[in-house]
Amino acid sequence: MKIVELDIRLPYDKRGKVLSRLCDRVRGKIKDIHFFPPTASGISEIRMEVETENVQKLLQDLKRIIKEGKISFKVLAEA
């Protein structure tokens, strides 16, 4: 198992739709989540720590869900 920190940036008006699909995908695996207020240009940031076995598969699934945003990640711990 690996704990991965995901940094997701997406338009504020698309955030609700994306988050509902995202939570269905990683339900029960979220360790920590932070929502940051939108910037002046309307970009919202979400940081979450997720426990996963296969990081590449998780990123592929998230890229399908988040089409109008950016995802960055880093592995925090391996267990």
C-alpha cells in the first residue's frame, strides 16, 4: 500500500460534479482532504491523501474524470 498526496486544480464551477465522481472512485481510501477557496481567476484547489495499491491506475482513472483540470501527485509513504 502507498499513501499518495494528490493536488487537483480545477474550475470552481465544475468542482461539485467532479468531486462526486471522484469520491465514488476513492471511497474509503481517503486519509485526509483539504479544500482551498477559489483564486481570483476561478480555479479551486483540492489536496487529498489517498491510500492505494496501484498509483498509475489511480492516475489514469482520475485523468478520465478530471478533464478540465490539472493533477499532480507525490508518494508520501510506502507500507
